[in-house]
Amino acid sequence: MRSVLSDSDDEGTSRGHERLADFIRHNLDAIVEEWIKFARTRSPASDGMSRLALQDHVVDILNFIATDMESPQTGAEQVDKSHGLGDELFRESAAEIHSALRVAEGFDIDQMVSEYRALRASVIKHWVAQQKSLASTDVADLTRFNEAIDQAVTESVAHYTKTINNSRNLFLGILGHDLRNPIGAASMAARRMEQSATTDPKQAKVFSEIIRTTDRATRILDDLLDLTRSSFGADIPLKKSNTSMADLCEEIADELRGINERRQIEVALEGDPEGFWDPARMGQVLSNLMSNAIQYSDASSPITVTILGKDPRTVNVNIHNFGTPISARNQKIIFQSWMRGQVPEERAHLGIGLYVTKLIVEAHGGEIAVTSDEKSGTTFTVQLPRRQSS
């Protein structure tokens, strides 16, 4: 049906023509009911939520929009609103609270924004269906309405992001301090007891197990911290210095020999091992790769670590072991987040070590790869530039 523009009803009141702000106030129940039906589709976040929880502040948002549409607005104010710089009262009430509730209920940001799209569509659909003609004020009403919805989205997204950032900082603080301290204290106590004069081999074994476990817990914390930074878009911090890759490999190998007394770890050097890297971070990489090789290799065969420094621009580190090979499919996904090659029983492992290893290598401007087959064994290769170009 073709709409008819009526120039005579500039105020939108003749022949029963209703302004959009009035329509919103007079049809709140129908608009909210349709919106709740949509909100219930935002599963699994909406599962188990009550009608009140789904509705929360949508009525306040609609009332604010209606009031905002009726208020005088200059051209400058219109531009400010289009950039999310509108009325501060709005951010401090409905939109902000709505966002906080959605974060608490587990809605992701896309689900929350989709609610505003549904609200916009519902209002316009019902309003257009009720009008018999198009008044000259309708375009202005639609413009003001869309501006108010856009402002609501902007303010809700801003508050959602702020809340998530606060949660991230809290989580990073817990990982970096609150958990590390008690683990470190337990490790230090075990080391002191191990160093004390004891002739009881059972006690010595218990102390050794505690040290091994707390060291592993610390490595897991380091990996979680790096993964969390990466997930929130933060770069892994590096503190580079002149570093000998050969010395670093020997150091990590010695640590692992101490807690894997029956395993043989061989380190070989060909060429110049020097470069400009973060020794702590690269130690993390080497520890992850060597530990991985120990865990998934044949206990009777050695782990070989070879540093290749014949190229003046790059240094390669190869970590090799024999054991159950990694399938061709898993080789393609092994460095992805939460993925690891499968053991013979085909059980999936929830691991982040290789993913974090890849992040650290790439932060140095390097590359990591894996090859694996029954005959040749498994080799992880790390290639690093000696000095990363800025």
C-alpha cells in the first residue's frame, strides 16, 4: 500500500494520526511483550530467566526515548548524540543498569545489542502498521527515535565493556598475585624441608612431589595469565636482552632433568646461539615444549634439543622425541586455543601450553611449526629472528 503524505497535520494530530512518542507510551505493553519473546531466544543466557529479569529496564528505556523525542534539540546536540555524547542521565539509569544486568546474566555483547535491534524493529513495525497516512512529522520522529536507540546502544556497550574490563583486571590480579603467593609459599616451605637433614626417603619423596606440583601450578598460572591477556586483546609483555639460546636450553633441560630423573634430555649446538630475546618468556616456551616432549614420548628414548645458529639473521630450536605421532589433522590445529593432539585413546586434552607458546614466539616475530610421523618422530621447530625489526 502506498503511503500518503499529509502536509496539513504538521503536529501529527489530525485524523487520529499519532506521534511516535505518544504511540510508544500508549503501547508499552504490546511492545514489551514482543520484545520479551525475542529476549527469550537469546539462549543459553536467557535460560531460566524470569519475565521480570528479561524485561528489567526496557520500560524505562522506552519512556526515556519518548521523553527525549519530545525535547528540543539543536543541530549540535543532534551531532553529539550521534557520537554517544547525549544526556548523562540516560547512561546513569536505564541503559547502564540494563547492561549490568545482562553482563550478570551471561549475555554476550552481541546478544545485548541484538535486543536493541529487536526493540527498534518492534516499535517501528507496530507504529507503521497503525498509521493510515504518512505525516510530515514522521520522518523527524523516526530520526529522533533512531538517534535515541543508537545512544542507548552506545551507552550500554560502553558500560558492558567497562564491566568486562574491570572483571579482566580482577581476574589478572588474582592470577598474578593472589594465587601465585600461596603457591610460592608452599613451594618455598617444601624446598626448605627438602634441604633439611632427613634420612627418611618417604619424606624426601613427598617434599620432591610438592616442589614438582607447585612448580607445575606456577607454570599453569603463567600460561593462564598470558592466555587471558591475549583473549582480551592485550600483547604479551616482553623484556628483551642479549640472550644465549644454548645457555637457556641447558638451564631448562637441567630443571626438567631434576624432576624427571629417568629421562634423558640432550642439548646440541650448531653455530651462533646469540640473539635479542626475552629470556624468561623463551624459557617458558622451551619448558612447555620440552615438558610436552617428555609427556608424550617413549620413556626409553631421549629428548633431543638442537640449536641451529648458522643463519646470521635467525636461530632455530628443534625439540624432538619419539612416541605416538600426532595425526596430520591435529598438526593443523595443535597451536589453536584449547586444542592439543590426541593420545592413543583418542581423548581430547584441554591444554593451553602450546597456544601460549605460539603467542610468545609470535610476539618475538618468530614462527613455530610441528612435524610428526611414526618413522621420524615428532619435532617442534621454533624459528626466531636474532633481532626483531621495529
